[in-house]
Amino acid sequence: MSIEHKTGLRDLGDIELTVTDYLISHPDFFENHTEVLTRLKVPHASGQAVSLIERQVEVLRQQYRQMERKLVDMIEVARANDTLIERIHRLALVLLEGGTLAERLYSAQEELRNRFGADEVSLFLINDQSRDLDAGPARWLKRDDPGLEQFREFLKAGKAYVGRLRAPQLEFLFGEQADRTASIALVPLGDHGKLGILAVGSHEADRFGPTLGTAFLARIGELVAAAIQPLLPE
């Protein structure tokens, strides 16, 4: 009795698979047998039985709403990217307008604050040669500067970083504003930070987080590095 019962379940499953495969292979079946559609009933989430056509319409509506939401999200992302591209383009223009190293660095700092919403912007130039050259808002550092040791992993990686830092790191980057800086973006200038470091801080903890892409930050770093490299000491 038990064996027959199990066999019956297995046979029923085989039949269902056969029917399913057939309907998938013949999507025009219901078009040729419309009378079947009117007799089929499909359980609805509400508990009421509805016709197969009604159920298909409801499924299509749900799929349409999901696609509509995805499209809206894609449009919003595209608009945000377009705005960001425009700001980066503007940054490139003002960097080119500056004639001296100090002017270009001041321009970069101002653009990041006014157009990119940065609360704090710190610039560090790494150079072992003469540092008599006016670097405007930037701070000159030698490669063996003790403060750089805590950023060795970042410089070794050579990629933009977003998130949070330890208190000593924040103090080194932002000085008296360290306590107000809740999240940061670190951008190497040049290959593995050969030219320096750009540090951007926000008073908002979620402004620079793990979900923020770093592609645009990398582009900003490349622009600043390209603008200042010809003006740096050999």
C-alpha cells in the first residue's frame, strides 16, 4: 500500500513535468484552445480563485510595475552621474586656468567644497627636494615623514578609499577639524600617491561610505595630479 502510494506521487509528478514541458514548448496552446482558459482557475493570494487570464494580467501588471521602478532608478542614477560629470569637467577647466601651483591647488580646494559638497579638504604634496615653492593650501611632506607611516597601506594600494579613519589619522589630515569629520575620502595623487594625497572630509557619517563608488574620485585624483605635476620640483 505504501509503495503504491509513493509510486502514485511519483507518477503524478512525472505527469506534471510532462504537461509543464509541453506548455513551455507550445506557448500558443491556449491561443488554439481558448475554451480551456475559461475553465482554468488559479488560486490568488487573497484566497479567491481567478481565471488564468486574470492571473496572467495581474502577473504582467506586477512585472510592469517592477520594470517601471527599475527604469526610474536607472534614470535617477544617470542624472546623478551626468551632474557629477559636469562638475568634474568644471574642475578640469579651473585647474587649467591656474598659472601657478598654488593657484591650481586653491582652485581644486574651492571646487571640492563648493560643487562637490566637501566640508573639509586637505592636500599633501610629497617631495624630498626643495619645498620653498608656494603650494597654497597644500602641505609639503618628505617621503619619510612619520605621519605618512599610518597611511602606508593606502599608498601601497594606490586606490581611492572611502569610509572612516582612526583618530590619529584624522588629526593628521584635518587638524582642529578632526573631531567634526565623520567620514572621509582619501585619493592618491599620482601612481600610488607618488605626488601626494587628497583628503576630503564630511561632517556626515554616511556621506562617504562603503557603498559609494570610487571611480569618480579616481578621476578627480587623476585631474589634480595631471594639473600639478608639471609645476612640481623634479
